[in-house]
Amino acid sequence: MSEPEHQNAPTSHPRLSVAERKERGRALRARIPRTSFGDWQPAADRVDVVAQLAEQEATRLPDLVPVRHERMAASPFAFFRGAAKVFAADLAPMPRSGLTVQLCGDAHLSNFGSFASPERTLVFDINDFDETLPGPFEWDLERLAASVEIAGRGNGFEAKQRERIQLDLVATYATVMRTFSTMSYLDIWYAKLSFDEIESAWDSNLSKAMKARVSGAAEKAQSKDRLKAFKKLTTTVDGRPRSLSDPPLLQPVSELLGDADQDRLMSTVREALHDYRRSLQADRRLLLEGYEFVDLAHKVVGVGSVGTRCWVALLIGKDDQDPLFLQVKEAEASVMEPFLGKSGFAQHGQRVVEGQRLTQSASDIFLGWERTRGLDDLSHDYYFRQLWDWKASADVATMPPEMLKVYAQLCGYALARAHARTGDAVAISGYLGQGKVLGAAMARFASAYADQNERDHATLVAAIG
């Protein structure tokens, strides 16, 4: 396995003065008007959405494809979550700012949330990087804006309410980017958004009921740890902890395979767990070596990821009451690669991990990657992380307008911070200005795309029927 390289990280800005870099951003407005991002319409030769999904599902586990379809068919918002490939293809013909950052690649509302920092602080940030790749900053912002519009429609908000939230989202992104453009590189790198800071900074925007909801979400997230996972996801077999059976969402390897294949897979995963340690820091590698791998289960995750190979490895430390759960998740090529170029990393697990480390304010201490050969005798890329470590996502479907407004602002902050870490915050801020022009354009884009998303969702539902 090669050492980590950042050959596919965003290109650093040229050595210009701050004033020159800001002017560079402003000058881009003439070549790529900010209003142009609102002029989206489906291409005349747009590929049928069902065909696009089928192409992506060719590498998925066929038994789980119906589960993916069922989840995506639940609502237009659920469809949008699973249709990152469709969205990337729809963005490809649009104008591009040329202001490159490390993209999250799938910045919809449900891919933000809370998790524990290594210092055991509850932080809010982007938490999904399966599609991460360098690209124009607006691709993430457009996906987030479309997500807000689709969620608002699903929650029954009026058009004016949705537009106001869109304008606030982009204004927040622009304001935060402007703040970061005045900060030192180290201060940008250290910036994070803890729940204590959320309650402090957004205090005036939160009603009493909303404050209680934020506090409740924090308490719930902090209870979702490895010990809770141990109670919910394991049982006792012959006096030892083993994975619980909850098909098709969670299935122990002992139920899925015969003895020979089971032994072969357990041996392969044991070897992969050993080899992946080389992608960790030395101190974390030493910590992990104290745990013993004892069981494996296949887990169905998310919406867009359904059908990928995803395993939960149970490891035991000091004794049977000292568990560690590692999620071993397959990483495929980013859906943006056909339009933004191939990843510079040889392994897609490494692409995901390096992108996450670049953009998150704090990352899981066991985040790493490895390539291994499966029972199909093909090589598959994986990334590793803890399964539950205070990780939680907001229940967007139950948010009233004022709550979605604040939540969208939080997401806008997190996205701007990620982009400021990996791009030229000064040039991006110069291009954005106050964010009003781009905000109006994003509102128009999001409305037009939400219309198309509703048509695509109906097409999928009809195809399933």
C-alpha cells in the first residue's frame, strides 16, 4: 500500500497578494456571472433517470437493489438523497466558476450532523464523503440548496418561506467565507462548530422549543456510542458476544455463508483489519492493536449506498464489555469523476479518507482505508471508521420553517469552513460578495431542480410499479 498522497487535493492559490486574490474573484463575475447559476434546465439529451440508476447499480449486490429502490421511492427527498449520480450529470453542462475546493460531493441536508471529535466534544460538520473530489465550490452549494428546497416542499412550506431559507443559506455561506478570508490559515484549520458554540451563536434565533430540541438532539447523539451499539447490535452465543440477526438490514456472516466461505471471508477481513492499520497514525495503530476481531455482519446503510458491500466488524478489548465496532464500507468511484476527472488516488477508500481529513474539522481516530479481494475474487476498495461515535443526523422531515432555516445556516457554515480549508477563501469571497446575487440565482436553480426531481421520483415509482 502506498503512503498517503495529496496529489488530488485542490491546487493552492498562486502567490498573489490578498488584494490581488480578491480582485481575481471579483473579475470572475464578468466571465461567469453569478446569475448564470440560476439558469438550469434539463438537457435535451438527458439520459433516462432509471437507466442512470441501473448503470450505477451494476456493481451493487443484486439482492439489495430492491431495498435501494424502496428507500428512494419513499419521497422526492429520499429520491434526491440516492440520486447523487443523476445530480452530477445534470450539473455537468452548467457554467463553472473555476474556484476549486475539495468537494464533499453529496452535500444534501442529511449528510450533515453531529459526531464526537477525538477530544470528546460534540461537533457539527459534514459527515459523508463517499463522492468527495476536487471541483468548483458551487457544486456543493447547489446540491445543498436543492436539498433545502426539496425538504421544504416535503414539509409543506410556502414558496416564500422556501425562498427566504435559500437566501439565508447563501448569505450565511458568503458571510462565513468572508470571515474566513480575513483569518490566518491555522485559524481556519482549527475552526470548528461545537454544540456549545451553536447554542451560543444562534441563541437569538432559537425559540425556547427549538433550544430544547437542540439540547435533546445533543443528549441523544452522546448516548449513541459503542456501548449502546453493543446492546442493540449483539447477542450472546456460547458465552461470547456475537452479531445480532436482523435481516436484511443486519446479517451475521454465519447466516450468509457456508462454513468454507465464512472462514475464508473472516480470514480476509482479519487480514484487511491488520493491513488497514498502516493508514492510521502510529498512536492510533497501537490502540487498535489491543482489540481482537471476533465477528462480522453485513449491514445495509443509507439510501444512495444501499447495495454496496458494507460490513460491521466487532472487536473486543480488555474483556467482553469493552467493544469496538468498525464499519468497513466499500468505496467506489465518485459519481463526479466522469465530469471532473478521475481521482488522483489509486484507491477509492483513500480518496474518501483523504477528502474527509482535508475538509472535516475533526475526524474519527480510526478512519483509514484498504483494498482487499472479496469472495468474488475481485478487488474492492474500503474505508474504515467507527460505526457509532455520537453520530446523529437531524430529522429534516419534521422541521418547521424556522428550524429548517437555522439548520440550513448551520450547514452553510460547515460547508463554507470546509471550502475555506481547501480552496482560496479570499478569491471565493471576492466572487460571492454579499451573497445576494448568488442567493437569488440559487433559489431559482433549486426551484427548477426540485421540479425535475419530482418528475424523476415519479418515474422511478412508476418503473417499480
